[in-house]
Amino acid sequence: MSIRLRLDKPWRPLAADEIARLPGQLGVYQVADAAGAILYIGQAGARAPFGLRSELQREQKERGDGCQFRVEVNQQYRTRWFELLMVHQADHGSLPPDNAKNPPPLGRLSPN
Amino acid sequence: MDFEPSEEQQMLIDQVRRFVREEIIPLEAQLDPDASELDPADHARLVEKTKAMGLFGIDIPKEYGGPDIDIVTRVLLAIEMAQHRAGLYVPCYGTFGGAGLAQIFEANEDQKERYLYPTLRGEKKAFFGLTEPSGGSDPARAIQTKAERRENGWVLNGAKLYISNADRAQYGIVFARTDASKGRAGITCFIIDSDTPGFHVRRVVHTLRSSHYATELEFKDCWVSDHQVLGEVNKGFAVANDRLTRQRIPYAAGCIGVAIAAHEMAIEWAKMRTTFGEKLANRQAVQWMLVDNEIDIRTARHFTLEAAEKARRGLPFKIEASIAKLTASEGGGRVVDRSMQIHGGMGMTKDLPLERWYREMRIRRVGEGPSEVQRMVIAREILGSNLR
């Protein structure tokens, strides 16, 4: 069984009630604008007190209404985060705008 | 053989131990538990410190500008460098320099100018491309990547798997079959620039080592000139074998370092923790676990230093390197496992480094030649070369 390279779950509104249903687990997430353009790819690491829920609550507080999100529970949150960033860069030629402000050291990936 | 450190070795050990405790561990405490990189500014600052200590480029031979440190001392220092959360795979976050398996000291002068010297100066990074989807333990038979002669050069087609750093490196050394009829005598080692057309890093491979990924590579009509052959055509297996044998000694040392750190944590916890009105340290079940830890560590340390001492003297050390790798990776795994057991629930959490060591130590029984291959090497040695 192969792992999906891209995160392609349906978008959900970045709203308090949606976020409250998230698990407190480790993982990765994407935040997009209302049209579905990815603004940021993030990770919920072991320092986030309630994992994905804490991280998305912080995103909602900082961004306000009108955005969307999707998550993936993943114990390998760091390597998956790097992978999603590299795949986005390969697909779009650049990082999502909010990752590009402070880019982590990334490699080159040319996915099929 | 006397493995007690000399006065000079002890001074270096103390120096590295202080560096780990005073510089690395405080910074690490602020990072994600699975992090494998320091902030670039911190990294640069610590590299200056290791240079000031005279220990930067610790694996680099003296004739190439490295510090004049023999392999026994190197092992003693590697044991110290591994004693922190990320220490098994990124000892001291790479602040002591080095190029690992991809150091190409057998390169010709032109290749040294283009690859080796920039790598030793820290300007280029390299990867080591041996393992393939068809297997890694038996490279002589498993290598299916082909290199065919064409237009004053070679065209590579095939795939590599579980390759670290290939997406970030400027070049790599890649093993390909150049003569299908000759088994291990039909493999050649090539230096491949990462921007060569036809070279692709296709995907990230996620493993237990969630701090750092491996990659899968594809070579699709990837043409390289004759100047990119490392060593001689059809003699690449010796290059791989030499790397893997030499690497087993420091690889074992890293396992010992982590085992010592886990064992020290377990001792401290056992003396402190009270259950049912008694310190854990007073319970025989816990005492025996700690004794078994001590035996595993001492055994691995003895065999690893024995292998290093033989290598230092220029004696054959293949069997000793296999015994060292085997005892350190298997014993180290047991030590971390027992230390987690002594810590109870806390041992399972990411609050402590034990869970990361547990996952990463498991890989060590497979990486750089699995335990079964080490046993096979030892069996061949003691039973004779006719063993099939």
C-alpha cells in the first residue's frame, strides 16, 4: 500500500466548532483561502499542548474567518511536513506564501 | 589490550562531554523532540567552537587538513557525541563536520578538486547511493541499476532506495552494474552531480526515524562522462565494501553512546522513584535490568574498541567490526528498552529522549548491514572461505 503524496482531503471551514472536533494528535495541516489556494502548510509537533487542535486554534485566532483547513494525523509529522512542502514547491514552483516568509531548509523533489 | 583512555584521550573526552552538556543539550531542549537541525546561527556558532577546540572535520585524515586523531580516540569521542536526544543519527548536530560514507579519498586529482575538497570545506554535501528496491544487504547481486557505455561516457538507468540526503546534496556516489555477467566484479562507482539531467529524487521515504527521511531515486537515461567514474570500471564493489566495513566502527560507537545515556537516566530514576513504599533501585527486578544494561554496554564497548585498535594498528579488522556493530546495535536496543521499562509511563512519552532512541536504535539492527549479515561475515571468517 503506497502513501498518498499529496494531502487531498476535502477542505473544512477554519471555525471554532470544526476545530474543537479535531484530535489532540500529532500531524500536519494545510490552511487555504476561501478559493482553496494554500496559504500555509504546518505541523503539530510534540510541543503543541493538544496537537492538531492547538495548532489550528492558533491559526484561527491569528487569521480570523474566511479560511479553510485540512489535517492528517501522522506520527512522522516532521518528515511528512518536509515532504508536503517539497511537493508543493515542485507542483507550484514556490512555497505557500506564509511558509515562504520563513522557509525551512528544503531539498529538491521531482515527484511523478 | 588495555582500553583505559590515556591522559590525553581523557582530556578530549572531557572536552567533548562538556560541549554536549553545556552547548548541545540546552539548545536541544528548546527544539521539537524529533528535530534533527539546529538554528543556522546556533550551528555556525558551535562550528566555530569545535574549530577552536581543534576537533572540526574529525573524520578527515591529517593529510587532507583534518585533526590528527586516531580511530580509537575517534571511537571514544563518538561515544560522547551521541549522548543527547538527536545523538544517534546527528551527533552534536553535525557541528564536528565530516562527510560520512561519501568521503572520496580514492578520487583522482581532478575529482578531488571538484568534489572532495569542497566537501571537506563544508561547501558541498554528498549522498551514498547503494541500496536498491531489489535489496541492500547483498549489493553484489541486488544492484540492478545499469550503466551502459555510450558517447564517451555512461548512461545510467535504474532506482535507489532509502538514500539519505540525496535531495539536499550537490552530488552523490552511485553504484551501478557495468557488466551483467560478472557479479560483484561487474559493479562500478560513479560520482553523479544532482543537477545531471535524468537524475530524479522521486519521493520521501518515511521510516521510524521520523526526524529525518530517506528518499527514492530514479536514473532515467542519465548520461555521465568517463571523468565521473570513481576508481576503476568494474571495481566499485570494493569501494562500497571498504566504506561499509570502516563505517561499522563509528556506527557501533554511536549506539554505545545512546545506551550509556539511557542507562544513566535509568539509574538516576531508579534511585529517585518510590513505588509501594520502596525505591525502584531497591527492587531486585530493577537491579537486574540495570546489571544487564551494564553488561551490554561493557560488552559492546570492549568489542568496538578492539575493532578500532586493530584498525589503528593496520591489522585486518573486518570480523571485529562486524562483532562491534552486532553487539552495539543489539545490546544498545536492549539497554534503551530496559531503561524505558524502568521509567514506566514516562518512558513512553516524548518528554524524554528514550522513545526517540528506541525507534532509532531499532533501525541500527538493519542499517549498514543487518545483524544477520554481520553474523554471516563472522561465520565465513571462522568457518573458512568455502562456506556457502
